[in-house]
Amino acid sequence: MSTGENEQALRKIIDMTRWIAIFILLLHFYYYCYPFFKIFGLTWPFSDQVLGNIVQTGLYATFHKSKLIALGFLILSLIGAKGKKSEHINYKTTLRYIIPGLLLYFLSWFILVGKIHSVAPFIGYMVFVSVGFIFILTGGTLLSRIIRDALADDIFNEDNETFPQEERLIENEFSINLPAKYRFKGKTKNSWINFTAVFRSVIVQGGPGAGKTAFCIRHFITQALNKPDPYTMLVYDFKFPDLSLIAYNHWLKNKHKYKNKSGCYFINFDDLSRSHRCNPLDPVTMEDITDASESAKTILYGLNRSWQKKQGDFFVDSAINFVTAVIWYLRRYKDGLYCTLPHVIEFIQLDYSKMFTLLNMQSEVSSLITVYIQAFQNGAIEQLEGQIASAKIALATLSSPSIYYILSGDDFKLDINNPEYPKVLCLGNNPQKIQTYGAVLSLYVNRLLKIINKKNKLKSMLIFDEYPTIVADVTTTISTGRSNLICVLLGVQSINQLIKEYGKEQAEVIISIAGSIISGQVTGDGAKRLSEQIGRIMQDRQSLSINRTDTSVSKSKQLEAAVPPSKIANFSSGEFAGVLADTPQQPMPLKAFHCMIQNDFDAVNKEEKAYKPIPIVRDVTNMIVMKNFTTIKEEIEQIALSEMEKALEEDSED
């Protein structure tokens, strides 16, 4: 307990110790500079007798022994010294006094070396030693006034906001592992980002240039395809063919590892010669009318993104029911011979009288279109147009020969994780044509999600670069696909982008059920949410209080954000933070991370130069594409003609 009496007693002890140091130094002067004192008559027999007794103690056995003892007592007095703290005093200031003082204190010995014929050397010696003593005393006193601020040089709190991270490489047959470096207590250490529970899904977020593709998504593709037992894979390539080239070349190197023959397929609407053809409305996979309904929703939501937020609206639901009816009609007609999206688009363009007559001929479809038929029969054309026109206009934007060509073929099936024939499928988008291509690709993705999420299939990885640019409900796949060995990786620029495209509720569901999140530079809600997920750590806090009579420094510890939102908003390219999911078999106590992912770009560039281009699938001419386009139109006209004749014959028989 500190009291005034204790402080006063301590001060007296310090003063006494300092006086002892001065007294020993004066005895040193009296002994070694005795001729000086004798010349000026400053000697005394009694003092000489006392000095003789002191000599017998060995104090003057060597020249510097007494000086060292005096210096020792001085240092003892300085240890307990307490001066007013000042933020303007630092170690450099004190060393400017202490170092010259020590030099003067000890090197002044050279003045007394040799024969001395006058008192000047003695005077010079005592002056230099005294000045050195005073300098040491001054520097030591200033030393006690320094504010020892360990955080002063850490302006942005970099050293304080560090925490231990996983330095072990934890692998399993499914894992993806990214090498990294992180800072902890002023040191840079090697670490690993271990995605051991990949089937619990991964969200990769980061603004443009943050390094999502180069530092994260690329590694997922290459490592998944280089496993001893490679993944089957879907790659949604927003900027085709960046990711598709990586996937294709690594599939080429590892296709022999699959237990059965495998294939790598591409959907690309810009270069038809390098694209395969696939019918997403394959009648084999359209098991009931709910499949038709989901497909209708996907394609219309893709063409009208705002409709996702208007579910339950009369006109939105009417358009979906109408398209559902058309899809299911074509699925049931001749066992789905013409069940393709191009045929659906052309069918919708028929006259109302023909279209409703055909649809009404199938009992499963008639219940969906009753309201439209009644409106048509009652002459409520405006109401009918309101219900159907939005679907007709939207689907008409897909009336493109190249789209018709791709969607009407059957080069492969969407069951990429089929053990009999595993596949790597690359879906290529074009940033210049997001609205059109995105809707069609959304249909591919949603049909594929339903087909692959089944038991007894191969492990598969679904990679979505710029996920918000398509309409694909992955919540069910994330929730239930884990048991079926389905890994979903979603690349987004920010949480706000996801909310904008999918609505707040849907976005919240996707974010909350994702097992792992890795984030580059983001701002706003995305940075705040990530900071909260990483959590808080115990950090040192220091406050400086200065008043007229005293200066005090207070230190404390407090729980603060390990990675604040402001720091996340200022990440460099390749700098990532996040939280990982683990498995019961391989628990990870250190799930949070903030590090720089390590990439060997020289090796990557060398590898990319050796890449083979995406192969030409077939020689496609404009004549072939236009012929296919015309054939589809003619087939719908033929269906309408033959079915109308059949309906007339039935009416005449009645």
C-alpha cells in the first residue's frame, strides 16, 4: 500500500545512497589526487589516518575499484528515482547524457598516466570525472521519466490485432489446403487454411481485384481434380474461358484416375464450335409436373430478376403457371420428343386459339390453364395479355439461333456425378450478355442440382464464380448435399450484392448455413458480419494522462475485434480472413484466420503457357445453326397442325 510516509522514507534512502556515492568519489579524489590537496593545504592528519584505515580494506586495490563502487551506489539511487513522466523524453535523449558521462568518468584516467609535474592534471581529472558523474546522474534521472509505451509505434494496432492460427497441414481425401503466412507478436509465421469439411459449403467473398479467383477458386479447381480420386465438377465460369481452361487442362492430366471413362464438357453460346449441346429439359429427368414448375420459375426469374421478390404476386404466378403448363405438355407429348426450351419458346408464340386447344387436350395441364381459357372465351383479352404477355415477351428474348442450337442437342446428360460416366462441366457466361445467358445457365444449374443430389453417387464440387449473376437456389443442396458428398463454393463480391439479387431473406439463409467463409477486401455489411464471425481477442489497452503536476500511464486488457471491419476494408490483394468448419474426426481449435495466401505466380504462369486450348467439338456453320432454328419452328407448327386436325376429327365424331 502506497502512503505518504512510505514515499518519504524511500526518498530519504535514495538521498542517502546518492550521498554515499558522492562520499566514495571524494575519497577517491583525496587518495589519487593527494598531491593537489597537499599543495593547497587541504590535508589533515586525522583524515590521513582514516584514509590509511580505508586503504587496508582494499578499496583502492585498483584504480577503478572505488569509482565502480561509487557508480554502483549512484545506480542504486537512480533505480528508486521517480520523476514526472514526459512524452517528449525518450531513450535517445538519456543516452546523450549517459554515454558521454561514462566516457568522461572512466577515460579521464589517461590524464593521470605518466609523471605529473603540476596540479593541472589533477584539476582536469577531478573536473572530467565530476562532469561525467553529473551526466550519468542526469541521464539516469531522465530515464525514470520516460513513458514506456509498447504500443506507441503501432499506430494502426497491427501487433495487437494478431492471434494464433493453424500452422498444421490437416489433410483428408476431400480437403483443400491453401498455404499462407500470418503475423503474430511481431513475427511472420507459416500457416495453412485447411478446408477439411468442404461438404459444409464455402463462401468466397471479395471485391474486384481482391484475389478470389487467383488465390482461392483456382486452388479449389486444381486440388480437387488432382486428388488420387478426383472430384466430378461443375464450373460456372462468369468470364469464360478463364476457369474453364484451368478445369479442362487439369482434367486432361488426371482423367486416368477416374474408375470409369470420364468426360469434360462445355456450354458456350459465343463460340458454338467449342460448345457441346445439352437439353436441360431432358424428359428423362422431368419426372413430374413439379420439375416443370421449378424449371419455369428458374427461367422466368432469370429473365426478370425482380420477380424473385414478388413471389405470390398474381401476374408473376400466372406467368409461371402458364410456362409450366407448356413445358409439361411438351414433356407428355410423344414422351417428350420435343421437350426442349426452344420448343417451349416457339409453342408460346402460337395463337391463343391453337395454344389453348392443344393444352386443354392433356388432363394434367388443363387444370393449370382453366383460368386462361375462361378469360379467352369471355373476351377478356386485356386480362389474358396481362397474365401471359410478360412470359411471352421475356422468353422471346431467348429466341436466338445460337441458343436454340445449344439447347436442342443431346451430347451429354447433367448427371455429372454418375459413377458410370463422371464429368467435368463448364458453363460459360459473358459479362456483356448476363441477362440472356444467365437465365439459360440458371436453368442448367437448377436442373443439375436436383439430378446430382442423390445417394450412391460420386463426390462432386460445384464452383460458382460471381454466383449472384445466376438464379440458382443452392440452399437445399448445401443443407442436404453434405451426405451425398456435394461441395458448393459460392464466389460473391459482397454480401450486399447477394442481397440485391436474391433478396434479404434468401441471402441470409445462404450466408447463415455456409460452413466456411473466406473473405478478401470488402466493405459495409460484409466486413462487419465477417468481423463478428471471427470474434474478439484479448488486447492490451493503454491510456496517458498528463496534468500540471504529474503524468500517469494506465494499462489494461480488453476484448476487442480480432479483425475490425475497417481492416477488412483495407485488405491487400491476396490478404484474406475468415472462419473454417471442421469435422469430428479432425477438430481444429484454431478456426479463425487472417493471413496472406501464398501463390507461386511464376509456376502458375509457366503452367498456363503450356495449357491446351478448349477443343473444337464440331465444325458449326451458320447454315447448320439456322437450319436447326427453322426446324424447331416447323416442328411446333407441325404439332399444332396435327393436333388441331385430331381435335377437329374428335369434334366431328361427337
